[in-house]
Amino acid sequence: MSPTLSRRRLLQLAALVPFAGLATGAGASAPVALRGLQLVVPVPPGAQPDLIARWLIEPLARRAGLPGIVVNRPGAAGALAADAVLAAAPDSGTLLLGGLDHVAYSHLNSNRRALDPLVDFVPVGAVNRDTWVVVTASDGPSRTLAALAERSRREPLNYASLGEGSTAHLLSARLARAAGIEAQHVPYRDPWMPDLLAGRIQFAVAPTPAVLAQLKGGRLRALATLTDARLPLPGEPPTARELGLAGQEFYGGLFLFAAAALAAHAPRLNGWLIETLGEPELVQRYRDAAIEPTAIGLDATATLVRQRLQQVDAMRLAVFGRTR
């Protein structure tokens, strides 16, 4: 065996040593004391992850007995936010609130080394689970997914996402292939909702919380859901499976990621998050936004991250012919 350790192995050892010291009570230095908590979100103010961060920060910081703030670092498909968390001083308590898009896949389009959510970071908790839905403008001509497919054979159609290779892009491409929809992907830096409502974009696959207000307001129509069972949405849209499209189910969600240097704090951060997600006021906010809280431990969080990586890698392989 070579005496030279890879960077990946060094990071793995660095993440494990603090836990060993805590368990034995000897042979390891005490973890750095935290000065505060910062939740970095890879989206602008007002976007759904930003709202969730602002719901979380006060009760989370209260439990930690520390000051807390939300920091917005949008851009570069999440790479700016991920880099900011990795570069932050450990005692700043800087965490990333984001999805796998913002960690495992954010650097791929810039030809940089892919970050590893289980090596470069420590997943300290799952924040939510959300569902996904296929939507179009309610005043558009397509009232069903089959009608959208038929329309695509008569005129050029576009669908939106917030970036090449994003989960929304992968889900849309996979669905379009299965449903026989011929459409061009249009990646957006800014919100695509105005163009969808104006008919410049003909459909989108999006998390239900991101489109719920427009669905309830009658400005969007749901054509199908990517869920196991129907959702209580206006129009009672069918699931993709009910439409004969098997294997389209997907459940997304956000995680709290800490840099590997904060691994010793992961158990406490996870405990504070679980307690926060159980607060009645927060539970009600989640319910009103069609979001499901996921209060799970560290091991279950790591398992969920691995499962999501496998699922997204499979979609990337189908769409791009490669994973990362």
C-alpha cells in the first residue's frame, strides 16, 4: 500500500478524528467553539430555500445559544455558496442550506473537481422533503400531458430550469423522453416564472412549493405529478404513473451541510435541527407551503444523501451519458 494518502482519504480521516476524540475523551483536541451560526443559501432573497432558511435560523440559533444570520450567495449553480462555506472560518458556524445540485454538481460546468457531499462536507441534517409537479400556463392550449406532446409535434416548445444539469433539467428531460414531448431546454439564471406565465416557456417541472401559489391562484395548471400518489392540488392532476409513465417519481429536498472541519459539531447541529423541525409554528409553515419536514439523525441523513446521489447520477447518465 502506498504511504501517500489521497486528498479524499485525508478528508475522510479529518472528519472521523474529532468523533473518535469525543468518544474516548482522550487524544484529540477540543472542537473549536462557535461564535455564531450562518446559513448560506445559493439563491436570491425570496426564493423558497431562502424562506426556509429564514424560518429556521431564529429557532436554530436560539437552541445553540448563538447569534444567527442568513447569507445569500446566488450564482454559478450553487458553486459560489458551496465555496463560501468551505472557505469560512470554522468558528463562524457557517453551514450550507441547499440541495445536491449545489454541492455534488455545482462545479461540473466549470470543469472543476466535483465536490463530494460526504467528504468535503458533513451532512448534518435533512431539512425537508418536497414533491415535484409538471406545470404550464393555465391560459395555454395544453390541458393534458398528452396534448402537450401532440402540440410539440406541431410547433417548437421550450421548458425551463435554473441550470444545465440541475435536478429540474434532468427531471424535465427524462419526462419529455418518456412522454414523447419534443422540447428545447432553456436554462435560466433568473426566475423563469414570468416567461412561463407569458407563454414564452411552455412547461416546467418544479418543486410543488415553488409553484403552489400560482396553482392556487389559477395562473398555472398542473398536468401531472412525479409522486407515488395524487397530491391535493387544484384540478387533481394525475400522477405520471397513472398516465402510463413509469419510473418518473422523484422526491427532492434540502439539507444542512457543514464543511468537514466542523465534523465534531455535527451531532449537536443535528440535534438542534431536529428540535427546531418539531416546533409547532414551523410545522404549520411547512404544511402551508406543501413542504414535509424530515427530522432524521446523522446516519439516516448520510444514507439519504447517498440514495439521492445514486438517483440523480442515474438521471445524469441517461441524459448526458455520464454522471460526474
